[in-house]
Amino acid sequence: MKLPPDLGVVQMGFETGAVRPQLPPMHRRLPSALMFTVLFAALAWGFSPTSQAAETSSTSTNHYRTGTATRDGIGKFYFGREIAKFMTYHGAPWLERTERQEEERSDLLMKALKFQPGEAVADIGAGSGYYSRLIARAVGTNGVVYGTDIQQEMLDILTNKAAQAGIHNIRPVLGTESDPKLAANSVDTILIVDVYHEMEFPFEMMAGLAASLKPGGRLVLVEYRGEDRAVPIKELHKMTEEQMKKELAPHPLKFDETLRMLPWQHVMIFRKNGQTK
Ligand SMILES: C[S@@+](CC[C@H](N)C(=O)[O-])C[C@H]1O[C@@H](n2cnc3c(N)ncnc32)[C@H](O)[C@@H]1O
């Protein structure tokens, strides 16, 4: 896979085979020996990772704090977590890699979520549309998938790939960093795969998404497991269940359950207050 130029530097040091070569450059974790060397050097210079990433001041909204950005983050903190840099459209080939089904077991995810024919589903941060296409087939021609993203380039890729696959029930939606641009009470299910940790305005996004759900609708968050050191993904690109619950607590969403059948990710399901659909 040709690597995006802005991520190429991050790729250095990953060719040792210590982590699986299929991993995206921005998500890969440093091999432990290299990490130790970097940490040792940092300490020798009188720095610690904690002080580098320290939160220093709050922003005007009060939801966020700002501080020095670490390599993979944007220097903005929410509930003590540094928000990660988002994946640019140059990473689209990685989202479509052939090994993805085996690595993520998207078949198991689709089976567990039991999408019904006729459902209205929003795939938030849809990227190239890998999951949008799977959902589109599951909900059938009477159903609809809103594939949203903040990059028009991603939506162009999504549209082309859907057309090539003969799928016509995906509607691309260009959102902003703080607004999903979905109508109120319009969707049955929201799926967010590997996106939440890189939302620049998680509070505003979750507020908008909760509003777009029908009463009783479900919000499904799929993230790499932050609790699991064995998952070979950089820390800022993972989330723990505890952190997710903290961050969703301000919203009218009730935690329902966590599914743990995927190799590297957990699947957290929340429901909008109100009558079950
Ligand atoms: C790592 S990719 C995941 C793509 C897709 N969910 C998948 O699993 O194939 C993250 C995507 O989220 C998008 N994104 C980041 N912040 C977003 C936001 N606030 N609203 C919608 N999309 C966002 C990025 O533009 C990028 O396309």
C-alpha cells in the first residue's frame, strides 16, 4: 500500500516485524524496544510523557482543555483524554485492505447488530464506505444508510465504491467537525467505527447524534480496546469502556451492553431515552 506522505515519518521503525505490517501507519504502535529507548531518552532530558501531554487551560466551551500536543494527538483534552489526529483521505486504501475482514471480523459485527430490512442507519465517519456497503445490503432497498464524513474526498471515494458495487441506498452526507448534519429523530441506528477517538468536538457531535436518533434508537460505538495491551494500536487510537461511559454520560443515552466477540475492538451499545423502537 502506498503510504500517505504526511504519515510516512510515523511509519519509520515499523519494518521490524514487531507489529503486523497490515496496520495503518497512524494507528501502529511503536515496537516495545523502540518505545523504551524513546522513553529513556525523554526522561534523560527531563521530560515525561505526562508532562508533555499535560492539560494547561480550558477552552471557552468548558468541555475541553488544551495542552501540548503529543505526536498522535491534537493537544485538546476531553475528560482527561487527548483527542487523536483524524485519518486523512490518503488512508482510504487501508480502510479497504483485503485483510480487514479477517482482522476485524466485520462479518461477526454485522451478524451481532442484526440490522433489519427497512432500517435507517447512519454510518458516522464512514470513510471509504466499507461498513456503509455492508449495512446497505443488510437493510435492503427499503432501508437507507447515511454515510457521513467531514472530508468530501472520502465521500467521493464512498460514492464511487458504492456505485461500482451496484449499491444505491447509501446517501453521502458532508458533516462538520461539530455537526453530523442529520435530521432530528430520523435514524434507527448510528454506527461509529474507529472514529470517536478522533472527533475534534465529541461533546457537540454526541449531542447532535443523540438528537438525530429516534426515541429508543441505538448508538453503536466500535473502538480498539484501550484496556488490552495486546491490541497493537497506538494508545490515542484506542478507547476504554470506562472512558466511553464517562464521555457519553452528559447525553440522553443509556448504556445498554458491550459486545466483546471481535478480535481487537469492543462494541458498546447505548440507547436513546424513550420508547424502544
Ligand atoms: C479511521 S477512519 C474510519 C472510517 C470508517 N468508519 C471505517 O471504519 O472504515 C475515520 C474517519 O472519520 C472521519 N471523521 C473524523 N471526525 C469526524 C466527525 N466529527 N464527523 C464525521 N466524520 C469524522 C474522518 O474523516 C475519517 O474518514
